[in-house]
Amino acid sequence: MKKSFAALLAASTLFSFAPLTAYADHQEGQKNVEYVALGDSIAAGMTPYGDIDKSYPDFISSYFKRSNVSLKDYDNFGVPGYTSEQLKNDVLANPEVIKEIRGATHITINIGANDLFRKLMTDPRNAWEGIEAAKANLQTILEKIDLLNADVHVYVMGYYNPFSYYDKESQNFLVPLNDALNSAIEEKAGSNGDLYVPTGGKIDPHFEKYVPNPEDNHLNVKGYKAIAKQFWHVMKKDVK
């Protein structure tokens, strides 16, 4: 089923919907790991059918548990619909988020897609402004994390193509914007000494398997597991 760009303008926020409650998981072991996940509905585990299921941070937490470490704490602050501005405000002023960042050993982040999507829905001719906003806010987020916790390992996600079901003409306009967003994310991760984790190469060639609902761009649980494996490929060297 091919969708047109007009369908995007009629849609609500894409990586959005219901909130997710943060939680912690405690386990005894040789080395303590405290894992914090920050992001939008992809971090929260929003499925293609509107509910919350196992997210990529959930899978990552299970990988920690299988390693020779103790997952002392796991907090998932993924919020469906979150923009980079909202995450920036949390990192700067939310006491709970700040506390967990200070104690974290590992942090994963995915943010920025909703900045682009909201601009596409309101002012598509200037969609690049959403990318610039995400880029500036991500810089602030990563700088603040460094100030709060200079030793934490930070991993920042690049987005898969959320427009795979759109027609070719629409994708000719939309996909380069998603690519530009990912380039901005990669640039800011690198310039702050953090690691960029691309996901498009894993998801895009098999989008019908991982994004099964043509009317929704969220991943199924298999998709979140695939993304978690991409993260873990990068993260496991920092788990010793």
C-alpha cells in the first residue's frame, strides 16, 4: 500500500501517543551497570497498533543481564511524541532525569524525528528548520550530560526510514530529510565524543517485516529487538 505526502499532513504526531512509566531493575553481580534510556516513542516501545510493548531499551537491559555485570538500575524515560526541546528541558531541569543521568554508566538516546515531523505537518516547505532545531537541542543535551556525568557512555540512534510505505514521489522529498536528520545526529554525537548507532541498514531493507502497519511508522517487537542488537554491537565493548 503506497501512501502520499498528503496523508502525512493529515496524521497526528508520528512517534507519539501514550506515556511510558520509568522503572528500575536490580540484580547482584560483579560490576554495577546503571542504564538510562532517553527518547520518544521508539524508546518507549510504541507498536504499530498503538500500544506499548517491549522496547529496544528493554532488550538492551536483558543483554546487560546476560553479561558478566550486575544491572543495578534501569530507567526508561522514553515518552511518545517527545521532541528534542522537551528532552532538552528534562535534561536541564527534571530532577529525576538529572539524578539518573548522574548515576548512569550507559545512556541511549533517540530524539529528533518529531521535530522534523511536526514541521512537515505545519510548514513542509521549511521542514529543514525542524532538523536545525533538533541539531541545536541535541548539542545542548549531550553537553549537559557530559557536565552531569563525564564518565558515562552515551549512544545516539539514527532513525530508520519512517516513510517506506509512501509513494516514490513523496519519498523523493521525504527520505532526504530523514537522511539529513540522521547526518545532524551523527555529527553531534561525534563532536561530543559519543557513539552514533545507525538503524536504517537493518530496518529499511525489511521494512514490511519490522513496520507491518502501512498506516503507522512504529516498529513491532521484532523491529525493536533488531535495533537493540545494533546498539549492543556497539555497546558490548564498553561492558567489561
